[in-house]
Amino acid sequence: MKSLLSRRTVLRSAGAAGVLGLAGLAGHRTVAAAGPLRDLKLAWNANAICLSAAPVALQRGIFEKHGLKVELVNFSGSTDQLLETIATGKADAALGMVHRWIKPLEAGLDVKLVGASHGGCVRMVGYAPAGTTSLKALKGKTIAVSDLNSPGKNFFSVLLVKAGLDPERDVSWRQFPADMLGLALEKGEAHAIADADPNLLFIERRTKGIVDLATNLSGEYAAKTCCVLGAGGQLVRQDKALVASLVRAINEASDFISDNPNETARIFQPYTKASLEDVRYVLGTLTHRNHPTGLNLQKEVEFYARDFKLVNVLKPSTDPARFAKHVVVDVLA
């Protein structure tokens, strides 16, 4: 707990200081590739700060550098609908949390995982007045979420199992509007929250007694990716080079975010109600240098598939290794 709290204290300090010096990088764009650009539609959730690689690649000219003319499609519906959009060709590719993608892919949706953008996205916090200051203390308690099918619920269900709790019998999951999660704690209707920033950050500021319990960068997950890049299976089979260009562009944009969080905050800030300082703070909690491809991505998907079997999200008959080998394609090979 001390290491987690000290980490977040450092991140808050960095976020406060990091918004300085934006002007030096503003306006700079990557040199575009020679020749005609290839059209491609990339779906993403414009509310998600963690997916900043998409607007960064667009505004910095990184897509053009890799020969792409990309149209960003803002998609705020369910991930099942998003994946169906890719599978039916209404979008060519999308960025999103791996925890949302695994079950539909097991069901046979023709979408392939080809890259990643970063690690970190979701957090779980407890409430000191309710005594929920550790994962084990959640036994018999209620966890508030904004979506009962959220990646946070799926991920923290796994952590509860690894902490010795049954995520279906030992705790209750209850859905509240996102901006009411803190009030649910104060009214005693819930005793912990699983959600993402910046919403959870705002809740912490107006709700006294919140304590950090875990994130999807805790423990064995510290070096794992979180949000992945998927592309339609037909596109991967017919135009591997085009998909490879997209993967390289997202990788380059992700590295840029890691090296230039100030400029990234400036680029993303128009998409959110969060302040420039808050965007910079959230970026500081993510690991944008962590974007595996190929065999490394396959191993991580296999790891998550094993996790999901622990909480009965995947079928007992699903073999995690075979599943990961089937859904991950190394387009850079």
C-alpha cells in the first residue's frame, strides 16, 4: 500500500509541474511519406485519455509519415458493437481495452489483435469509513461500477480471486451513474469503486476517505499492456502491409506520448472536460512505452485469457494458448 500511495504522490507532483513548456513542441509535424496516402478508418473512444495515441498520430502527422490518411471514428457505444463495426467493415481498426475484447473474440468474431498502445487504465479504491482499505477487506461489501460489463469489473474480479475472494459470492457489484459513484460511498450504498480516470480522479477530490487498493499495473501486471489495436480479419489477410503501417504509426505515437506528455495533454485536452493539468496527470499514470506486438502480445493475451478462465468469463474448454495464437497476428513479421 505504501508503495502505491507514494507512487501516486509522485505522479500528482509530476502532473502539477508537467504542464509547463508546451509551446516548444506545438505546431511541429512529422514529415509525410512520399506517394499517395492509403485511406483507413480507426475507431476509438474520444473520452478516453489513455487512447491519446490516435489524436497524437493524427495531429503530429505520424499517420501520414507511414503512408496513411486516417479518419478517426469516435465510438462511445459498447465494445461488442465496436468489434462488430470492425468485423462488418464499417471501420478498419480500433483501439480499446483488451479486457473488453477477449470474450467476443472467443465467440468467433473475425477481428485480429495486431498491436497495443499502453499499460494502465483502471483503478479500484476503497473507503476508509467503511473499513475497505485492502482487497481482502472487501468481503461482504459492495463495489460500485458505472457499467456491470466494464473492464474494471472483469479485471478486479481476477484480482479478488487472487486475493482469496469469490468475486460473485463474496462481494456485490452495483451499477451507478459515473458521476454518482462517490455519493454511493458516502451514502453507504457501496464500499469501493472500480472505475477509470479522469472520472475517478474527480470523485477522489470531492469525496473524503478514499484510499487506493489496486490498479491494472499492480504487482504482476506492472509490465502488462492494457489497450490493444485490433483490425478486421479480412483486412489483415488481404492487406497485411496496410495494417502494419497502422501498427507502426500507433507505436510511434505511443512513444511520443511517453516522451512528450505536455504536448500530448495539449493535443488531447479539447476532447475532454478535464483540465490540461488533469490530462497531464492521467497520462503520467500510464505506460505508453508498453506496446507489445507479435509473440510478446500473444503471450500477454494468453495470460489474460488464463485470468478470464479463473472468473468464468471464458469457456472451460477454451485453451488460452491456442486462443491467443488464433487472435493475435504479427503483421510486422
